[in-house]
Amino acid sequence: MGIRHEGRELALKALYRIDICGGASNEDLSLFFDSFPADPRVRGFAMRIVDGVCAEIPALDTLIAKALEHWKIRRLPRIDHNILRMALFELLRVEDIPTRVTIDEAIELAKSYGDQDSGRFVNGVLDELAGRLNVKQKGEPAGAAKAE
């Protein structure tokens, strides 16, 4: 497993805990990360995602809500909601990760941690968001348009 994949898993667990507990102090997060032995690069990437998502939750949730069809954001399963937040943060703020990688990773997390429909749901919402935000080609070589 790659460093970023492991970091995303760790970040998802941290964000889920924060969501359940209604927030977390720096000390809480430090104790949380100490309970999961991981390469420092994995922890570093996870913290980058957690810090970024936590700093932008209202904005991320607003964008997610606009992309949902026939759903209210408050009805989303917490796992799916946090996967969407993480992936959207990556799409918007992490320039060195191509959109297709972010979406593929989010789908894999949804399949592993969500229910049987989570992968398809996350894929559909992220594809819609990538289109709305004009980031579908982020990280692709110039002129490399995919055949649709």
C-alpha cells in the first residue's frame, strides 16, 4: 500500500472520530495518531488532509450539498460524507494529485469502509463536483483528453 493511500485511510478514521465526537483538540488528534503506528510520511499526509478538511468544512459541505441530487447532506452516512470532504479538499487544494487518482482512491475507501452502494455514490458525486469545478483534467498531461 502506498503512503498516500495509507494516509487517506488514517485521515478518514480521524475525520470520522472528529465527526462522532463533535470536534477534537490538537491533543486529541495527537493521541489518536499515536494509537496508529504509521510511517511519519503517512502521518504527515494524513494530518495535511485532516487539517485542511477541518479548516474548510463549511465550504466543502456547501459544494457537496449543491452536487447532491435527491439527497440532503445531513442524510449522508458519516463515512461517505467524510470521504467526499477529503476528496473534494484534494481536488481543490492538492495540486500534485491528479483528479482521476483522487476519485479512484475515494471510491476504494468507500468500497472498503462504506456500504455496498457507497463506491458508486461517491464516484457519481465526485464526478459531478469535478465537472462543476473544472478540475476533471487536473494533473493530466497537457493535451491528453480522455475519450469518453
